[in-house]
Amino acid sequence: MYRIAVVTCSTRSPRLNPFVTQSVYDLLGSDHTDATFALLDLAEQSLPLYDEPAVPSQLPRDDPTPHYTHEHTQKWSATAKQFDAFIFVTPQYNWSVPASLKNALDYLYHEWSGKPAAVVTYGVRGGGRAGGHLRQILMGLRMNVAPTAPELVIDKKSMERSMPLGKMSPEDAERWEAAGLGVELGKVLQEILELLKEGKKPEY
Ligand SMILES: Cc1cc2nc3c(=O)[nH]c(=O)nc-3n(C[C@H](O)[C@H](O)[C@H](O)COP(=O)(O)O)c2cc1C
């Protein structure tokens, strides 16, 4: 069984990301013979802005965890190591990814490199610009990035209503499902499983 993390990437409060991640997680379903999914929330990792003295890619590849100087990094490393692949569900902040996501990615290297990653974005126009940046960052970490990258459009009026509550309405999730999100996520999962089974190193 491959373990796949479905990652909530924004950390402010209140926020909409947990709702979006949950919708993705629910649509991925639990009835798979070769994959299990787990929710992973960056807000629960309590990571300060990057504060390690070393460059993570220069630590020993086989076991970098004990070489981090801070407990929060060792914990984050041990958590990330448990997963074979990641689906990052992220909002767009000013045409890019939230700083919380870039920070959490920068902390580690060998825990990411060679593993498959997929990107799901959301925003008023679907968050595609954040998706483009994130794909570049993941490629820099030598992750195997899945080609299918669903973009979830949040209706502006619905967002204005939802943001102060930190809670979206079920209709938003129903609209995404009706627009084919379940089918797209099926493709994402297929791509991740193929990348896992091929076990090929990325060519960039
Ligand atoms: C700092 C900031 C920048 C944002 N920039 C964009 C943007 O460039 N494009 C967009 O569609 N929405 C943008 N938004 C709106 C977010 O998509 C919306 O607030 C969403 O709820 C953010 O996810 P979160 O609630 O989990 O933080 C921005 C929101 C914030 C807080």
C-alpha cells in the first residue's frame, strides 16, 4: 500500500483550505487496492520561518532527520518521510503559493526528492498561477510532478461569504464535483501510482 498525504497548505485563521482539502480527500475515496490517503495540515507542524543552519540537500540522503538541529524540523522530517507521495491542496496568494507552503517545503529535501507530487489549487480564477509556481518549486526539489493539476474556481460572492466564517457551503463542493473534479482526481491518482510503480528519477 502506498501512503499518500493530502496536504492543507494555508495556515491563517480562519481559513478555507481545510474545507477544500476535505472535499478532495472525500472525492479521492477510500476504496483503493494500492493506496491509502491521510490528511496532513501544515498549520499543525508549528514551523517557524526557516531556521536551520544547513542546506537540507547537503545532509545525508539515507537519514537526514537526526542531522537537523531543531526539534520542529526533526518532527517535520519524520512526518514527511512516512509518505510515498503528496497531493498539495493550496490557495493562490498574490499569484503564487502561501509562504507557509514554501517554508514547509524549504525545510526538507531528501524527504521530497524522487517522490510523486500532485497540485490542486483554488481561487477566484482557480489558482493556476500558484499552481505554475508550485510545480517549479517541486521540480527544484526533484519531485516527480503529476501532469494533471485540478484548478477549483471559488465563486467571488461565495468566497466573500465564506472567508470570515472560515467555512464554505456544501454547494461549492457539489459544484466542483459536477464540473468533473472526481474524474480529474481519478486521473491524478492514476498518474501518481504510475510514477510510484515506475520508480523513475525525474529528468530535470
Ligand atoms: C494574502 C492573500 C492573497 C490572495 N491572493 C489571491 C490571488 O492572487 N488570486 C485569487 O484568486 N485569490 C487570492 N486570494 C483569495 C484566496 O483565494 C482566498 O482568500 C482563500 O480563502 C485563501 O485560502 P485560505 O482561506 O485557506 O487562506 C488571496 C488571499 C489572501 C489572504
